[in-house]
Amino acid sequence: MRLTTWLRLVPGRPFRGAGRRTALVAAGLPLHLAVVPLWLWLIGTMAALVPAVAPLPVLLTLVVTPLLTVGQRRRYRALVGRDLPRPAAPGPGRNWTSAVRRLTTRALWRQACYHAVAGPLLAVLDLAVLAVWAAAVVAASLYVWIWALPPQWRVTDLGYTTQAAYITVGGLALLFLGPRLTGALVRLETRAAEVLLGPSRTDKLARRVADLAESRAGVLDAADAERRRIERDLHDGVQQRLVSLAVNLGLARSTLGDLPEDARKVIDEAHREAKEAIDELNNLVRGLHPAVLEDRGLDAALSGVAARLPIPVRVAVDLPQRPSPTVEAVAYFVVSEALTNVVKHARASRADVTVDRIGETLLLVVADDGAGGADPAAVGGTGLAGLAKRVASVDGTFSCRSPAGGPTVITVELPCVP
């Protein structure tokens, strides 16, 4: 059986990828030792009691740290096809303020710690692993070196055969130990690089939060767009068909005077149900996404809601510019549902709605003179918990102040994105 075939049968196939990992270790050796002269210079200046020169090697270390980090990233990408995670980049700018900000970032100092502290320690391990590989190759191929000697040398040294056998066996053992040592060292180096050269745990959590916020905003925008599409389809399709049906039934009732009484009653019933279906569909369309909100904005939409209520409602909207469609839709539905709750539960005689923009915040205030006692935490209550969840979906705040006997004041703050 050939040696290569036998090696394939070894459990775990230890030599798979060993070449790339060894090359990674060898390529990292000069990068790990690059900062050592600067730190020897620092130690020398401190030993010579020249503190004025001491900051210079530290500054040079910080200057070369980004270059060494780029080299480490290219090493991993070229030899093992792995991209190390990148920390958050500092803000743009080329003035002194931005330069100081870059020099004081935690990411830069963590990278400097990797190159100045972890790098030399890893270099010692790199040298040890490379020495194991060199000793293994030399020892395992000792017979080759012996047979390369002149014949008289081999004949005069009669004890070389037994000694060479022991050395060869030891070299073969090191050959099987080398890939495992190299793999362990590569895992250690990769872990150190990911921790010190990549983003910190805080940066990862902040990035995760930003990604989740962006994803949620996309879901909300998609849901709002889907509601608008359904509203258009109902308004332009089903609603028009029902209107046409109601018109035809009305014409039939007016023009066909010689119909039997039973047939006339059926037509009257169908005409009434068609008009009721149109009213229900209108309410459904307004509940999904009223067309007036998209066409004319929040002021006209809320005025339409107030006009349909059985109690007087004063609406005051002061918006120099319209917010985003998603925030605008949330504001409309919150005010609409709050006014519906006023009519159903508050026993109020009037209500006030105020919409104002303060900086980057859209402020909504819905107040009534009803009986009060509204509790957002009540199970199966007035729907205030649902309003709070809808407000929270866009990172808004919801508060309800409703003492017994009234009045009730609902205050909502929404992030106003133009």
C-alpha cells in the first residue's frame, strides 16, 4: 500500500489544509514581529532616562497599526479565504479633530494591543510550530540525507542505521503532530484577531440593533405599502362594482312599475343591502389606509375623521412639512382609534386633537372631557394597549393620563423623519 493511500485512511485526514495553515503561520511571523523594534526602542529610551523621546515609538506604533491590521486581514483572506470582521469606522474628516478622534478610538488601541502585546507572543508560538515542522521534515528524511553522503562516510559509521531509524520514527511522529499543533495555533490566532482586530461586543450589539431597526423599518414600510395597495384595489374594484349594482337596482325599482309586490320587496332589500355593503366597504377602506391621507396629508384626514363623529372635535394640525408615510399612517390610526374610544367609552361631550412638530418629533395630543378611568394595562380594555404597541413599532412613546372623573389626555411622540 502506498504511503499517500495509507494517509487517506488515517482518521480525520490530518494533512488536509495543513499547507495553507502552515503558510498562514509563516506569513504572520514578520507581521507579529514588526512592532518589536519600536518597543525595544521605547524600553531603551526609558532605561536611558530619556523620557522626552518615549512618546515617539508609541506614536509610531499607533501610526503603523492600521497598516499592520490591513496586512493581517489580507493574510487571512489570501491564505485561508476568511474575512476578519471590521470594527466601526470613525467619522470622516481630515482635520486635527478627526485625527485626534481616530487616535483615541477604542478600536485603534485594541488593534495596537494585538500588534504590540499579542503579536510577539504569537510570534514565539509561530517559531515553535515552524521549528517542529523543520525538525519533522529533517528527521523523517534522514535516510535521504545519509544516502546523499559519500559511500566511504556511510561505511565508516556503522552505528548510523539504528540511530537513524529512531530519528526517522521520531520525525514521522512529529509529522503527524505538526498539523494538529498548526491547527491549534491557527485557531488561537484567529480568535485573537477576531477579538482585538474586529468589533468589540458593544460594537456588535450596536450594529445588530441598527440592523434590526433597519429591518423593522423595511417591514413597516412594506406593510404600509401593502395596505395602500389593498385600499386602491378595493376602491377601484369591489367598491365600483357595488356602486354599479346599487345604481342598477335603484333604476330597476324606479322604472319597473309593473313588478309584483314580492319582486319589488326583493329589489328593495337587495338595494338596501348593496348600500350597506358600500358603507361597510368605505369604513374598511378608511381603516386600511384612507386615500385622503395619501393625497392631502394628516390635517385633511383627521378633519374627515372628526367630521364623522357624533361629538364636536377640535382639530389643530401644525406641520411645516409632512413626515414619512409610515409615521403619518401611525399618527392617523392612533388619533382615529383614540377618538373612536372617546365616543364608545368616555361619555364625553367634546374632544380636542393637537398635532405639532417639535424638532424631530411629531407630538400628538388627544384630550376629552369624559368620565376618565382609562387604563392601558386593562385586559380586553379599550384598545389603548394596541395603540401603545403601534406607537412602539416606530420607536415612539405613548402615555395616557386618565384619572377617575376625567379628563383623559393621550400623548404620543413619534420620530418625525422627513
